Amino acid sequence: MSNKLNWSRKMTVLTLVIFAALYLLIIFFWGLFMNPGEYAVNYDNKLLMPSIGHLFGTDAMGRDMFKRCIKGLSNSIVIGLLASLFSSVVALIFGIASAVWGGVVDRFVKLAVDLCMGLPHLVLLILISYMLGKGTLGVTASVALTHWPGLTRIVRQEVLHLKSSQYVLASQKMGHSPVYIAVHHMIPHVLPAYLIGLVLLFPHAIMHEASVTFLGFGLPKEMPAIGVILSESMNYITTGKWWMAVFPGVMLLIAVILFDVIGETMKKLWNPNSGNE
Amino acid sequence: MKRRFLSIMLAVMLASSLAACGNSGSDANSKSNKSASEDVAKDSSDSQKADSKNDDSDESINIYIGNGVFDSSMDPVKGFMSYGYPFVNEALIQADVNSNYVADLATDWSVSDDALKYTFNLKKDVKFSDGSDFTAEDVVFTYNKVKENQANNENADLSRLSKVEALDDYTVEFTLDKPYSPFIDIVAQLQIVPSDAYDEQKFETAPIGTGAYKVAQYDANQQIILTINENYWGETPDIEQVNIISMSQDTAYSNACSGQMDVVMVTSTYINEEIEGMKLHKLETMDVRNISLPTLTKQKKSDSKGKEYEVGNDVTSDLAVRKAISIGINRQEIINAAFNGEGVPAVNFTDNLPWASTDDYEDNQVDEAKKILEEAGWKDSDGDGIREKGDLKCAFEVIAPGNDEDRYKLATAFAENVKELGVEVKVRNESWDVAVEEENTTPIVWGWGQYSPTVLYSLFDSEMFLEAQYANVSGLTSKECDEAIEKAFNATNLDDAYAAWKEAQKISDAQYPYLYLVNIEHSYFINENLDISEDTQIPHPHGHGTPIICNLKDWVLN
């Protein structure tokens, strides 16, 4: 009986993850290879309600909102991907270095983490993006540069915990260098926590990209992006053009939730004891 | 998961409730609007009620005219409302509906034959709102104050004014160093402040003037409350209190939907909507939108201080390209696409200005435009729909600067339209900071519209190139044009000046340094019971919707 229950739960989890991954992959590749003509300006189709031809309706320039959403989300995913890859690598290096070497390195890393976390995140994002001249570069850099502190702390804790374990001590006694220990004993051990952190960074990165863009400090207006679409739709929402805000908003929400679901599920699979923490 | 699902539902519900104030279902809305308007502050509900028709006390209106009024100091000495629609202070003369100057605080004026002496006779029995008398002394004080603090006021250039004297209590004489025909525009723009009560600090928010209204309350970035100036020399206005409210446009629109506003400025986004109890008015402006087309090839140039700038654009530097675009695009189609048809096609400054060139040309000459491009060597040899000449593609960027949705829409519609000629235009939205940095290399969507022809000096004179922001960004260098402008400045009467200004435009227009697109219109939703006296509205100068208050004193609330 319990076996059966277990099996069905695993199946649910698996289906969920596959569905989530598929949804995100489709959006990602569809947007990546989309012909710009598909969301081009077409003044004959201004402000159409959602229909079969235009699933999400059209905007004031007659651009198809569905295609713009897909392209925009795809852009967001690219930025999210770059940002979380960069952030997680930084976190891994900082986390391990700080725990293994300790002393000055540890103090430096902790200081850097505190510095980053001490400022409100959105303010820091705007600051960096503005400094780099906004646009794609600004928003990508700002999102990439501000998402590592949380993960760094997790990695550092894990490694500190490992440091006192028997086999690490034994390895040290045998005269292995800290780098050797880090690569051979630490990384394999923190990898699950690290990968989960990586996936869980994604929704943050995407949300932050969208909000910075929404506030006008991110992606340029001419680029399809959820933030741009949402801020544009603000001009039309009072006149009842609800589809311009609702669908893109829901699409963003679903993408973010799905990443979250994948991350949380992986956490449960790889780290079953996390429920007891 | 349950919690997340709930949050999605909430988000969807929020979005759809926000959308409720739409054009559809206006019946249901208006019912709920009525109940909402009953809760509104007493003053605004009064204006809504029909039975207040005979009750003339306590009439007040709420108006939204953009937030420009809140952005600057209200001190005329620092240039407040110098585009010609002041409401607290008044100038010696003002423009009438035909853009001719008529007396305001002056009764009449004369100009000496050498155009060096301007003599103004002033109205008697005019009082400032603080009760003090308006005399020649105030005029002298105001002009000297501006001249001493010229750096604070770029709109009233008094550098050619040598002295201003009070011949008696009601006569003022201005003496110029050399003839300067736009001086009369300055007299119309510069409003008089009282010599005794002037206080640089206080006038930031509470100027004292001779106008029909005075500032009763100033709440920074919230509202300005105007009440009637009891000492006003003219007929007492009908409306007791005017609340100028600062908000975002969509908030203003929503408030109008719920019956709380009497005047709401709207952009073309809203002009197809309907609001119960309000009517859409489109008012004439002298405001044009044009795109600068740099006339120089890409190179480096230095200004008079030796600072080096990157200037020019290899595509737009070809006269054939500039001309072909100017005659080849279909302006009406662009206006329909971008502005829902709001605005009038323009190929020049508007003819409601006496100095503006009236030389028109036909647009939408697609075949002719294509011929010009072909002859200049721009051919589409690789079949991608975009012409090229050697390695150079016939493509350029256009910057739609600032937070102006309309300029972005206009630029996009232009980009679509010009495709037919085989020219590729990429539109970028940038902040003004970035736009100004690139103003000499990248075409930019500009807005111009003022009574003073000095704008032509700034746009076309070669000595302005690189010397000031926004000035001669196309890099026009024409000796004949410079001479015509000089002639206009030095003209001893207005007719000669206007003729010279037209000549300067004729010379520069042949180079097509600016692509004029549209003479915009200002649209407002106005309470059906409010008469804004359209007959006495001047053609609106540049001002993002604020100029509607130019005749505030003539408004009548029924």
C-alpha cells in the first residue's frame, strides 16, 4: 500500500517536472528562433481583443501580443540563465574559498556578502543597471552581479560542516592541498545543494529583470520583454484593454512558478531530510 | 501550491477590476460612478450638479493639464510660463487668437524709426493681488531683475537691452544697443512682478501678479489652488476656484471616468474613448514634431571652446536621402497610425505664426522619391528591400527621447512608412541625457512651437552648431541662411523681420535638415457644463497640454 502511494507521488512529481521543463524549453527555443516579422508592427490590427488569430490580442501598434510575450519571456530566460550561471559560479568559488581558507578570505567574502545584502535588492539592481547605461548589458550585469550572496552563504555553511568530517581531516593529514580537497571532496558534496540553488535563482533573476525593465531601467522599449509590455499596458488598462496586462502577467507568473516547482522538487528528491530542517 | 494558486487568482481579479473603467459597459460604470462622485470633496461635486447653475458662489473646477506647471518655479523672473499662457502674472502685451500682439498691461506702444526705442503706455488703475498699484516702476524693476539674473531665465534674452526707464508713472521706455526685432516677443513673454513685494523665495510658489487669479495654496507635486484676484482690473471671472492637480495621466483619466475632473488633458491613446458628462475637444496648436536629419558626414568637429564632438551621419548627410524621405512619406497615414488621426500633416512651421514659411510641398510622392534615390546611387541590389550604395545600407536610427509615448509611436509609424522607399529606420527610446549626447549624429524626434522666431536662429544658424543643447543639431552651415537671420534680427519693423525669417527658412528648407511630420493637436476631455471659450483660445504653444489655461478667466461653468 505504502509502496503504491510512494510510486504515485513520484510519478506526479516526475510529470510535473517534465511538464515544467517542457513548457520552459518550448518558450525558450520558440522565442530564440522567432522571426521578428511575427511580432512586427501592423497598423491594421490595432488593439484587437484576444481571438483565434491573436490569442492574446494586439497592442496599439497592432503587434501580436502572444508572439511578443513568447519572445519576451524567451529573452527573460536567456538573461535569467546567464545571471544564474554567473551568480552560481561566483557563489561556489566564494563559498568554498571562504570556508576552506578561512581567515582573511573568509572575512572578505562575508563582508562582500553583507555589502550586497545590506542594500535593498531592487535599489542595487537599478544602481548597477543605470551605471552601465541601462539596456541589455545593464540589466544582465545587474541581475548577474546581485544574486550570488544567498547561495554563497549556503555553500559556505555546507563546506564548513564538511571541513570537520573524518575523510576531509584524513585527506589533510595525507598532505593534500586545499585546492585538491576542495575539488575532490567538497564540490561533489555541495553539488546537490548548489544545483538546487541554481534552479531556485532562476525565478528571482527573471522577476528582477522584469521589474527593473518595468521601472524603465532595463531592456529598451523596442525589445520585446515582459517588463516593457507590462509598463506599456499601464497606459491602456484604464481604458479597458485588459488583455495587454493580464496575459503577459500570467505568462510571467507561470514561468516563475514552474521554475520554483522544479527547484523545490529537486530539493525534495536530492535532499529528503530537508523536511526536518 | 494552494497559496500560489490563490495568488494567481488574485492577480487576475485585480487586473480585470482595474480594467473596469473602460469604454465597454459604460452604462454599468456610470451608475457606480455617480455614487462615487457623491463622496468626492464638496467643491468638485458642486460643479457636477445641475442645480448649481444659478448659484455662482463656491464654484470650483478640478483640472489636469499635465505636470509641467509643477516642474518649475512659478517666478516670472525665472521664466515661468514664458511661452505665453500665464495665469497669475501678466505681461505688457499678449498674443491674440491670430498670433498678433495686442495690449495687456499696456494700452499702446510705439517703436522709433531706428528700432532702438520701444515706448509703452501703461494701463492705469491696475492693482496687484496684494493691493499695491501697478506702475512703470514695476516694469523697470522686472526687466532689470531679469537682466541681472539672466542665467536664471533663458527664455527672455535681454542681452541687447541697454536700459529701461520710467518716463512717468505710466510710460516706460526701452532702449536697445542695436535693433533686435524679437524684442517684442520678449515683451509678450516676460510678466511683470511688483517691485515692492517681490521676494525670490516666496515667488517660487506664490507669485503676486495682476492677473485674474492668484495662488491660494501650493502643494508641491500635488495641487495648485487658484482663487480669484479681487483686485483684478478686468471683468471678474466666473469660476471662483481652480484646482490644478498633479497626477499621472491614467489616474487623471480614471478620475474623469468617476466624474471628479472637469478638464483632463489626454494623449491620442485616449481620444477614441467616451466619458459620460464629458466631451472631447481637440485644440489647435503651433506645436510641430520633426526629426532632425544630420547634414554632415561622419567626422569630428570642435566647438568654440575646443571640445571635440563626434558629428554627422553618413546616410542622412546625402541630400537625396533627406529630400526623398521628406517628399516620399505619407504624413496622413503616419498620423492615423500613430495618433489615431489626431493632428495635421506639416512640412514646415505652422501657418498660425506670422513668421513661419508657408511654402508647402506635396508628400506621398513615392515614385518621385524612389527616382531621386536611384539617381543618387541608392539601389537595392541584394533584394532585401533595403537600398544600399556600395557597402553602405540606406538605414539609420531615430531616437524617440524621454518618457513621451507619443514620440515613440510617431517614430515607429514613420519607420513603417519609410520602408516603402527602401529605407530602414530603427527606433530607439532613450532618456534625454542619452539623446542629447547623440544629438549631432542620430536623428531625434523634436517638438517645437513658440511665438518667438528666435527658434529659427537656434535651429538653422551655423554659429549655434555645437554651442548649445538642442541647437542646430543637423549641422546646417549656410552663409546665406546666417545672413538672412542676421537681417531678421536687425530689421527695424516687424514686416521686414518676418520677410527675412521666411527667407531664412526658404534657404534652409532647400537642404531638408529637419523632417517635419505633424502639427499636433491637444486633446482634452472637458465637462459638458464647462465652457472653455474656444474662441479666445490662442493656438497652443509647445507645452504638453498646459496651454489650455491661456484664457482661464474666460471660462464659464454653467
